[in-house]
Amino acid sequence: MALRLVSDFDLRKDVLPWLRSQRAASAAAGARGGGPGVLENNYENLRILNVERNGNIIYTYKDDKGNVFFGLYDCRTRQNEHLYTFEKDLHVVSCSVNNERTLLAASLVHFTKEGRKNEPQPGSKCLTLLVEIHPVNNVKVLKAVDSYIWVQFLYPHVESRPLAENHLLLISEEKYIEKFHIQVTQEDGNRVVLKDSGYLPRERVAEDFVWAQWDMSEQRLYYIDLKISRSTLKCIQFSADGKFNLMFEAPLDITLNDSGFKLVNFGCDDLQDQKNLSKHLALCVFTNHTGTLCVCYSPKFDSWEKITYSVFYFHKGHSKTFTAALGSVDSHVTKGLTFLNLEYYVAVYLPGHFFHLLNIQHPDLICHSLFLTGNNEVVDMLPHSPLQSLSGSLVLDWCSGKLYRAVLNQSYLLQFLWNTQLDCEKMAVLHCVLSCGRDPQFLEAKLIQWISENVSACHSFDLIQEFIIASSYWSIYPETSNMDKLLPYSSVFAWDTEIPGITLVTEEIPLPFMKVYSFKGYWEKLNSNLEYVKYSKPRLLYDNSLVRKEWHSLISEEKTGRRRSMVYMRNIRENAAKVISNIEARNLEPRLTPLFQEEDNHQRLLMGLMVSELKDHLLRHLQGVEKKKIEQIVLDYVSKLLDLICQILETSWRKHHLHPRLLHWQASAAEFTVFHLMTRILEATRTLFLPLPPGFHTLHTMLGVHCLPLYNLLHYIDCGVLLLTETAVTRLMKDLDNSEKNEKLKFSIIVRLPPLIGQKICRLWDHPMSSNIISRNHVRVLLLNYKKQPRSSMIDKSPGSVEFLPLNYFIEILTDIESSNRALLAFEGHDNVDAKFVEEAALKHTTMLLGL
């Protein structure tokens, strides 16, 4: 199952045993009315009322006499506490307890005995009461009205000493919200009472709304105002001292006029007829610490064949409306649509039909979200009873009295990755695993194993590219905000392939209008996101195009003999050295792959340039972050890119039990597999212009020589797939014998080398062909600036000279030039080559051509 619900609380396991022990103790003592009363074997009346900000759970039940009991379960100590008892047969609408557990607020109503269960008695009142419970003392009536009232204490953001003033929200079915200021004082030691029970100041917070949602964790109130012609979402932030501010207003293109009154997360609402949930709209607001603001909305069902729901990504400036097919006309929807907050994701769930895991951090492409239909068992993994999404990935199943923590099931997702055939699902699961992983190293190892065996399995995108970019991104994303705007999250920037079972329409939406001018915490990040949407055109994502241009320029200057300033080049080399040192510090275990064992100046140059360009990019756009921290972020990012490539190679190397000295054995299928993997890595990094670990090209070429026929090998070299590094060619000259096959290989390689490297390599090959090449180069250098001088027609023949006048004459000319340029030739490294060597090489070559 992609989503796992981990139980944090269960009424039957965490409360019932305590109630039974209390009942047994009460019966044994003959106590009457002091503690919990008799609880019959029918436990249906035991239910959760509220979950407070500190995680404490308030519940209620009735004894056989109809008395209403309130209890509290402390999530930290895992202990139960009896709070208060009403000795009347009333129905509890709502209940809340303050942070110090000294005050209890509750709203209760009488029900008709013959009418519907949810219908108040005609003419009866909904009583909203405030009770002193430390110890149990006075009861104050806050309201007695004919409409329902919900109550909620405000909680301070920081646990501190007991507050002298408490703040209580009252939410009325008459579409207004009030806040009561409640001052308390201590008497007779620890006795806490109301300071002035006769008068409690109050103020109006909101009115004329049709929908409201409470965020218990962040102490925020969201509500939709219908005073103007269209729906407007508003948010009020409460502070620790009880003050509140209207933070923003955001227009919503939805219809709520005929939907009735709706509250979300103001306790557990059992007043709705849950059998008709599918006929009601669903609307939720979700945020997370990165400054996201999402509104998830599903209108009333008007068809049994499809369902439509919208997500307003205010932090991105657009909305997406999804239409999911439900299958046959007979597949009636009996349950409501559920939205669950999973930090970086929102789950949209319709039991028995589909499960949609929406990426709210990067919602631009549909392929970054996972959609599963009724053909997969995953759509039945959650309870079919209504689920209530609370803050911090908490999920409340109030029907069963269970509180869960929703987490993505990593083992299932990894297994799903191996089995799925769709590229869009592979992409979505890959990102899901990386973003929500609690053990990054373990998950990366599993993903690398999958990639190594399925490197060619994706046709819509490059699997290696996507893994390297996504994993590097998530490795540093938590370190600072706004990183999602500056570093690439994916290698894919467009997706045109349809996702089976779902369609979508994307529209731009008006941005929220911020009502305050000083921001902290979440609000600062949300405002930054909104500012980015407004003013950042085009996007600020980093790419390596500048590195590509600069690298080619430096390589060209190196060939022509021009040089940049010493300071500039030293800085580039130091950047590369820091990256390599950082990689080696990350990996204490020795590698089997022979990487980082040579200089590889071109790759070090590319490394250093990328560090320099990326650092400049972040310094320009990351405001308020220390330069030293940015430098470390850049170093970690580039090191991660290279380390991932090394890990992919190392995993494949170990799996196939390869040895660094490849030329000592016959090529095997395992070596072909590793060679193919290295070719795909090279292709992936070249497209993105990413650096490779020093020694990669040497290792790749050695595998190519070992695995490919000569024709294919030369084709790979000519196309630039295999690079002839000096280290690789040196090994070939030394390790391969001079068999006919190897002679053809060596000669074919030597003639493809740059002149300077070619001259070096030829000296390592003791062969007439090599002597011929050396001789030709020597003659070319000597004759480069040769000016013909008048000479005697008589040629002095030395003893043992060959009777071949053209050769004799030519050798004499070379001897004269050598005599006059001895110092120059010694400086250029030609002291071991002279006219005599050229003569011998020429004769050997002629002998070979004539077959003598």
C-alpha cells in the first residue's frame, strides 16, 4: 500500500481498559458519582470530541443513566484523565480544554426522542458552558441559543508558564465567530477560578461566512466570506497573546451559496448524515513549512461516471482541475472524496475508485504526481469510513475512534517501481521516494539497484538524469528556503503524454492579497513564493549553459597556447580539489571502481567551473544567506552529483564482480552490461553538461577496448563516445602484446591521438610502426623552417651506408640540420632521435612494404 496509516491512538485500546479499571475500582469502593460511572458492554456512545494543539484527545461517553462524562488522553504520558461529568442526558456538540487543563468549554443540546437523531428538541437551547475543572467548581453559561455552537480554546505557540488569560473561540451556526477573553486567578494554593465570572469580554472575529477550517497546529482560522459577489478565502492568524490579524484575502472560483454551513476540524462533527457524504462538497486548505498554500475542492457529485476536483496552488499562481473516470455507470459512489495532507504531497482518495498523490511542492507537471485507479489494490488501502485530515499528517477516523499518522510506505513504493510499466508512474514514484525518505542513503541504494537493472526501461525521459538531478536537489533542499526556485528539481520541463484515467485543465488564478506588511516564519516564505510568481519571469532555475560556454573557451585557449590569469585558473583548480576532497570524506569505504586515480584536467576544469558558476548564481538570488553557507551548499551539491555517478558504477561493479585490471580476462556479459551502463551515464551527463569523476573516460575506454570489435570501437571513438585519454592509451600500449590484432588496434588508436600525446605514446610502443611515426614527426620538425643551401654533388659515404642515393642525400641534409639545431632539439625532447634513427626506420619500413 502506497500510504500507510500508523496508529497513534485507539479509543478501544487506549481508553477502554482504563475505563474498565475505573469501573472496577468504583464498584469495589461503592463509590457513587465521584468517578466514571458504569459503562455498559455497548461502547457505541464512546467517541472522540476534539484533538487539541498539544496532541491531547478529548472524548466523551454516557453511562447507563445518561450522565455525560468527559475524559482526556495525554499523548505524551499515554495516561487518561477524567475531566468533568454532566449529570443530565444531553448530547455533546463540541468540547475544548485549555492548555493548563483548568477550564473546559462545552456545547450541549437536547434531542427529540422520536425525531431524527441530529434534530434539537423544538424550543430547546444549545447550551455553551464554561467549567472550572481545577478542581471542579463553578459553571458559567456563555450562550443559550437555538442554533448549534462549537468551541475551541486558543493554545500558545510556545509552552510556558500558566497564562493569566485564556482565549476561547465560539463558532455559531448563525455564521459568526466570537473570541472570549477569560482571565483566571489562583486561590487557596493551586485552585484556579475565573477572575470575573460576571463579565467576560468578547470580540467579533468573523461573520457572514459559509465555510470555516481550523488549523490547530498553526492556530489559524480559514473561512470563506460571501458578503461580496464571489467566494473569498480569508485567513486569520492568532498569536500567543490572543491577538489576531487578517493575513490575506484570496478570490476563489467556486460555488458555495447553496451548499449550506460547513466546518472543518472544529472537533468531530457527527451531526452530518454520513450516508450522504458523497452528495456534499469537500473543501480543505493545506499548508506546509515551505510556504505552500493549497485549497482542495470537490463540488457535489452530478455524475456516477466521473468525478471532478480542483486544487488551487496559490503559491504557484495556478489551479488544476482534474477529472477522473470512475468506471461503469453501476459503480455508484457511496463515500465522499477525502483530501489528506502529507507535507510535500496531498492525497486525494475515493474508496474503491482511485488514489491520487499530488505533488504540491512541484505541481507544474502531472508526471510528478502519482495516479492509481481501481485496477490497483492500492485504492482500497484506506478505511472506507470518513477520514478527517488534521495538522502534521494526522488523520482521524472518528467513526472507529482512531487517530493515525499518515506516512508514505517506502517499501511498497520501491516494489511498485519494479513492477510498473508506465513512465509517468516511474517518474512520480521516483520523486515521491526521494522527497519523503526518512533514510536517504538506504533509499538511494535501492533506487540505484533498480536503475542499474532498468537503465533503458524509460522512453519518455532519461532515468539516470532524473535520478541524479532529483536526488541532488533533495539532498540540499532542507538547508535553506527558496532553493526550489533556484535549482532544478527535474530533468524534464514538459510532459505531453496522457495519464490513463485522468485529464486536467490548468488555469492561472489571482494571487492572494496580503493584508499585513511584516512577515515571519511561514508567512515570510509564502510571501516570498507569491513575489516570485509575480516578478520572476523567466524562471531563475540554474542550468549549465554558462559552464558549457566557458569550458569550451578554456579548452580552445589551451590548444592555441593562450592562458587565462593565474588567479582565475588557480581558483578553478581549488574548487575542483575541494569537491574531490568532499567526496572522499563522504565515502570512508574503499571503492572497487578505479576512479579518482588520475588528474583528468578537463573534468577537474568542468568541476571547478560548475562550482564557480553555481556559487555566483546562488549569491545573486539567495538573499540573507551567508556567503560561507552558500559556498558549502554549492560544494555539497556538486559533490552529490559526482558521488551519485560513482555509486551507480560501484553498485554495478560489485554486482558483476569486476576487476580493475580488465585486460587480463576475456570480455564477459557482465562487462558488456557495465560498459552499456557507463555509456548511458555519459549520455545523461553530456546532455546536462555535468562533470564526471576523474578516471571515468579512462575506465570507459578500457571497457570499450575489452568489449567491442575494432570497427565498433573506432566508430565510438570517432563519434566522441569514447575519449582516448593519455592514461588509457598508455595502459593499452604497455599491457597489450604485439599480435596482429593488437597491432591494428594500437595503430588505429595512435593515428587518432592529438599530435603532442601521440608523440609521447609512440615512444612507449617498441614497434617499427611506432618508429616510423616518430621518424616522420622528427623530420617534420626539422624541415619546418629548412632553407635550401647550395651543396656539393659528391656524397661522402660512411662505412656501412646503403647504396641508395636519395636516402643518403636526405640523411645528410638531416644530419646538417641536426648539427645546427642541437640545442633546440634537446630542449624539445628529441635527443634520442637522430638522422641515423630515421634512416633505420625508413629502411625497415621499405623492407616491410616490399615484403622482404
